[in-house]
Amino acid sequence: MAPRSAILNVMTAAALKAGKSVMRDFGELDKLQVSRKSIANFATNADKKSEKILHQELSKARPGFSFLMEESGEVAGSDPTQRFVIDPIDGTHNFMHAIPYFCVAIAYEKRLNNGTFETQAGVIFDPVHNELFCAELYQGATLNDQRLAVSGRTEMDSCMIASMISHSSTHAARVNEILSAHHVSIRASGSTALDLAYIAAGRYDGGCFVSYKHWDIAAGRLLVREAGGKITSREDEANKLLFLSNPHIHAKLASALAAM
């Protein structure tokens, strides 16, 4: 495995620092009064604190870059062709309920000639389990510096697929209905970014997601690609769908979801 690039080292250092802050806050949850408002406010503050750390650390290392962040939205830099995409705590509801399945996610993107952005590097840090997932375009993906590869399962009924439950979208329920009809095991874990990292690591065989935001998927999608996975996305707002998997079941997933 080639050594990390300078930009990936910058992203890794920022993610690790933010992850420490998130874990400190996670450790304070049991001291809060058990009220919906106090815990929600605490989680929001933890989210903002993590985002501030990430913005400060990345801006210090790359002062001209622009940002797209979950809490603060778009922040223009002097260089609009390069940006960081930040999700300071992906899995906030898990965090609020003291469920140890959440992560810090950062993607580095470059704007292409057609105006779209392409992810060049991605970092997903799971501070609970101290797992650092990294990927660079055309350089592969790693977990704690060990190379990753997607799973090798070939039959749908032996696969575990990450999905999601969205109260605002009937598409999520339809996806799960379709997957259930193919006898796959479905997991809705509450952190899309970490689900994508798990697909890259071969823990999940694939994933189907609707109603996602760009910061949910920017880093993880590259991880899956660089770990040998296949990706199909439909970005129209009326029927937004992203599904990823190992190459053996991708055509079967595509066929199953063709009606979506």
C-alpha cells in the first residue's frame, strides 16, 4: 500500500482530533438529565463542536479550500475548485441514545470541467472502536492501514444489506420491501457513512439508501469504489436512490430495484 498523501494525512489528523471531542461528549451522556430537550441540545452542541474542530484544522492546513458542511452549509474559499465535505457526527440519533454506532466523515473533492465535483480522498473515523477508514482515488481503501476489499458472497439470500428507515420517504419502505422479498438480511443502523465503510470492509455485502445528503455519502462512496465495489445512483429528487455492493450481486440488486 502506498503511503498516505499529504491531503489524506491532513484529513486523518482532523478526523482523529474531532473524534476525541465526540468521544468526550459521548462519555458525558449518562450524566444528563433524561429529557428529550436536554439530550437533543447536547447532541447538537457536540455536532457543532466537532464541525468547528474539523473546519479549523482543515482550514489551517488548506486555507484556500471551500467547505460543504452539515451544520454550516457551504462556506466559500478563495479556491472554489477544491472543497472539503464534512459530516461531524454521522449517526446523531444513535449518539443521542448512547448507541455506539456513529462516525466522523470527511471527503476531499475537486471540481471537474463540467462543474460537478469528484471525490479524491475520503476518511471515516469510528471513534468508539478506533477504526480509521481511508481511501484515495485509484489508490485503494484501508482500515487502520490494512487494505480493504468488499465481500465475495454471490447469493442474495446469504447477504446482509445496509438500508435505512425514513419517516419522510415512502421509497425507503419500498426498498426494504423489495429486499425482504429477495430474502436478504436487512440492517438499518442509523449511520449511512459508517454503513458505507462497513460495505468497503466486507462486513455488509451491499447497501441501499434514499433521502441521503451529500455529506452522508461523499467519503463512503469512494471507500466502496476503491475496495472493489460497484455503485449505482439515481440523483433525481423525485426518486433519489443509491445502491452499492460487491460486484457479484450488483446486477441482481439492480434488477430487483429496477422498478424504484
